[in-house]
Amino acid sequence: MNTGLQLKDWPLWEVFVRSKQGLEHKHCGSLHASDAAHALQMARDVYTRRQEGVSIWVVPSQLITASAPDDKDLMFEPAADKIYRHPTFYDIPDEVGHM
Amino acid sequence: MYTQSLNVQDPLGQRAAPKPLSLENAEAQKRFDARIDADGKIEPQDWMPEAYRKTLIRQISQHAHSEIVGMLPEGNWISRAPSLKRKAILIAKVQDEGGHGLYLYSAAETLGQGRDQMLADLHSGKAKYSSIFNYPTLTWADVGVVGWLVDGAAIMNQIPLCRCSYGPYARAMIRVCKEESFHQRQGYEALLVMMQGTAEQKAMVQDAVNRFWWKCLAMFGPPDTNSPHSEQAMRWGIKRISNDDLRQKFVDATVPQAKVLGVTLPDPDLKWNEERQHYDYGQIDWDEFWNTVNGNGPCNKERLATRVKAHNDGQWVRDAALAYARKHQSTPRKAAA
């Protein structure tokens, strides 16, 4: 993969592991490796020594765009007062049963 | 595997004077304190006081170094393990230690400390690692005792760190603790087998216990009365249980295990205290501990030299991998599935 990165040292990769078929890949850590194939090999050795996974993704850490902690209120706070988005907001008579 | 002589401080003279709080930071500091007080987690991109960051970098990197250097005393026995089974177990354990080092280096890197810098500090002798690894593993029984007692002490220390306020460190610790239990059990079981052997084998186990017991007690760090930085670490939610409390937990847990194994812990003062509901134990030789921390233990030089040699001998591999990656950088690869 051409990451467009200037290679000086082994770059940092983020590792995502699918623990079993049917579940999503979950971030589990990071490591240094020279290229993608190398990163996969290292991820296997570092993060799946005890059958923790059936599939691995590796992504160059530099290519991840993250939201800034300072924007937390701006991004997520507006959802806090929209309680009508949750099913528990609505009172339904007991006799209706599970809905 | 790990320990507490983690977070060993620099000598007084080398410490920077505390910086005054700027007004701009006062608000951020308040938010940070509130989150710590609420037992919340701090993540890499969050604002944190410089001292918190520095303390964590020092502690996590010392912890990582301990895992890596900790591979050496056991690696020493891989080629001489008494059976193929024990050899496979030992290789798996040593590989785990390498993995633990990597989890921890990664956690430290999230604080802005480069991997290269951490390795350079280890190799130059500037950074500390657990002094327990500066003692030799003279017999096969030592390998069992390292698993049972050294890893046992490490587990005691690491379990509270799973609740550390710094997210990446806590997550690394959860992973480490899951794997560490195998380390302790394999060591204890190897000793159980030896204790069913000849008188010579039993004596070998007792000798190993005699040599390691006090060093393991020292792994929990200086007594609370002489541990000036513990209070701040507690305040920050980095440290959850004091050195002496952890040490007591370790002693209380280990005494019955020693009984089952059939060995004597080398402390004439070790006895149950009905009033305290704990075991009392004797005086730890702190002069010896500090002497080893400060570089004068039996294996300090050898461990560091071995580590530096391994790093240097691997340089051509790292260079070759990088050269290969550069050469293929423009070659398209299969996309992830």
C-alpha cells in the first residue's frame, strides 16, 4: 500500500482484531512495522498468541483522523438533551406488554 | 512480569523545578482534577499536567524495560530446560514478556515519548528497570521461583494498575494480567514437580526460594514512610494501593502456597499475627536494594550489555526491512477485507 509516508523509521500502525466470525473488528493496540505485511505478521505475534482473533486489520496510525477532545461538547453534548431519541422516553400502558 | 522499583526517581539535582501554573491552564487543570476525582479516565489527547505526563512516561517506560530485560534471566534457561515440554512453556512465557514490553512501549508512546528515545535511555543506563532482574538465575529451580514469586509479586502490583487513571496504561495492564496468571502457575507447578523428586532437587528449590524471597519483597518498593512520591501518584489515580499494603497482601497469599509446596520462607520473624489478621515479617535490607537499583547488583552490567548487543545485532534486520519497504512503497497491495 502506498501510504504516502516518508519512511525514516518503522512507522506506527494501529491494530484491529476480530475476535470471532460475526463480531466487528475492535481496536486492540499499536505497533511499529516496516510495511503492511510486516505489521500484520507482528500483530499476529503480539496480539493473538492465545486465539484472540480470526482476522486482523492494520492501519498506519498517521492516516487516522480523530475528533479533538476540546470539541467533545460541541460534537456530543447536543445529543444529551434529546431524550426523546430513547425508547424509555415513552410511557406505554403495561397491558401492551413488551414493545 | 514487572515491578515497582518502577517509577524510581531521578536524583534530586537532575529534577526540574516545578513550573508555575499559567492562567490558561488553570481551567484545564480544574477539569482534569474533576475527572480524576470522579474516578474517570484520561486519554492521550486530553489535557494533562506536565508532571502527570512525565510521571507516567517514566513509570510506563520503566515497566516496559522491565519486561524486556526480564526476558534475559529466563532466556538463559531455554536451551537447558529439562524437557521439551518445559522448553516449550518457557519459550511461550519469554515471548509473552516481549509482548508485554511492546504493549507498554505503545502505551508510553501515546504520551509523546518516542520508542527510539526510550530504548536509547535503557541502553545508555539512564532509564531504570526492575532490579529483581539484576540477580542471576543459577539453577533450573530459579526459573520456577521466578514464575511463582517474581511473577506473583508482579501480579499483585499490576492488578491495581488495571484501574489506573491513564486509559492506555490501564488497558495494557488488563491484557498483561490476563497472561500473567499462566506465568505464575507454570512456575509453581514446575516447583511442585521438583519437590516430588530427589533430596537434591528439593534442596535446589529451597535454595532458590532462599535467594529470591527477600528480593521479591523489595519489589514492592520502599516502605510507605519513605516513599515520598506515592502520595501524588495516589492522588492522580496512577497508584491505587500503597507499597506496604501490596507487600502485605503478597506475604499473606504466599505463606500458604509455600506450605503446600513444602518449602520454608527464609524469615525467622514470619508468623501469623492474630490481632492484625496478617503475617508479620522481618526487616528488608534496603541498602542492598538501593545498591542494586543504582547499578551495583550482581548482574546489572551483564544484563545491559546483553540487551545492547541484542539490539545492535538486530540492526541489519531493521535496516533490511526498511529498505524493502521503501523499495515496495509504490507497489500496490491487496486491500484489507
